[in-house]
Amino acid sequence: MTNRDVSEENYRRFSEFLEKETGIVLGTSKQYLVRSRLVSFLHDYDNVSVNDIIERSLSGRDPTLKQRVLDAMTTNETLWFRDGYPFKLLEQCILPGILDKQPSSSKPLRIWSAACSSGQEAYSIAMTLFEYKEKNPRAFSSGFEIIATDISSRVLEIGQAGEYDTMSIGRGLPNALQSKYFATHSDGSVTAIPKLRNCVKFKKINLLASYAALGAFDIVFCRNVLIYFSPQNKQKILQQIAATLVSNGSLLLGASESVASVTELFAMVKASHGLYYTKRT
């Protein structure tokens, strides 16, 4: 066994630890995933193995290492305007529907980007809203607020700063929107302009914990994260999301995710660009 390998026993223990802390279920034979996420830690310590890193994080004697390990295991690749269709649904179906029902609401529109990673989804939502309002000046006269949450402190710091390198901006950010909503630096990196940053608030939230402090939302994006949870925890999360949504509020999930376990709470809406769900009244 090399210093990069993960023993069966440590994988079992680590899987239990990860599910307890985050709800994420690794399943069987995913040692390669643990190895790929933790191998970079070997550069920070002398004469250690991935098994050593696992044992140190499980021992509880090094809270900083434990948090770094959790960050490494819960951070997933993200894109600007990921999959495209959710933002078309937002622009062409959901926002017009809200505007028709509440043409002069005194409350700001509130949207939650759950498991937001480093902020690309939240900022994509914000740009979609700004572009929509340019075409519909009477829309959302009280403004809008986007809450972006994740369990990883590290990615939340990136999102809060709104700073992205050339590799990050190359993953789906259209040139026109980059020029409009980001300041470009000499090294090719960008920073979101204050107008964009100020409408997104980043908060640390574990999806297995309570969301009551977040308040009520008109729209929730919870995309490509439920696939990592057990059926019981998926149901719990969807029930809690339903509790945060206003009557007829909208929920957007990933393409391979559904509300099958809580159909009494959500109704499916099919549109030309895809489907989303609304909270049943």
C-alpha cells in the first residue's frame, strides 16, 4: 500500500464520519474519490499518508484539519449558468409568473442558492435578474435578494470576494456579461462589480440543519446536490425547503433529481425549456 492509498477500514470509518457531518453518502468502493480529494494534504505534512490524514481528521484533535478535509470533500466543480435551461426557466417562466401575480409587491424578491459552492450559480441568478429587469423596468420595484449557502467556509470566502481566475471564468461566463458585470485585471482574473456582489449574501449552512433563520423565499435553486444524500435525508431536505418557500414558490433541482418522496408538497411544472416545481398550496 502506498502513502496515497486508503485502507478498507479507514474508508468505512471516513464514510460514516462524512455522512454524520454533512449527510453526504459516499457508497461503496469510492476510495479513489477520497484519495483524489485528500492527496494534496500530503504536501502540508512530513512523512504522512492519506490514511494518516483520515485518522487525524477523525480523531478530533486537529479541528482545522477536520474542517479542511470536510471542505475538500464537499466542494464540487461549478459552472456559470450551469446546464443553461434553469436560467431560461427563471427568465421566461418563473419571473413573468411572479410579476403577473405581484405587479407591485412591497417586498423584495428573495432567491436561495443552496449548496452554492464558490458562487457562480448565485451570481448567474443575479445577472439573469438584472438582465430581466432591464427589459421589464416595472419588475421587482422593491429589489431582490439572493442568499447563497454552502457548508464549506473556503468556497464561501471565494464567493463573497467575487474574484475568479481565468480558468473559472472560462467555464460558461459569456463575454458580454463578463464585460458588463466584472472588472478584468491585467492577469486575466476578474472581480464582480459592487452592483453584483451587493445583491448576494453568503452564509454557511448545513442542509441537514434548520433553515428557519434564512426566512422565506420565492425561488429556491437546490441543484445537483440531493444526489449525494440518502433517501431519508433527501426527504428531510425537501420538506425543509418546502417550509421556506412562499405559497406557489418555485424549486429548481438538478436534471437527475426529483421530488418523488414528497409529491404532496410540490407540483411539477413542464415548460419548453425543462421542468421545475412549485409548492402546493
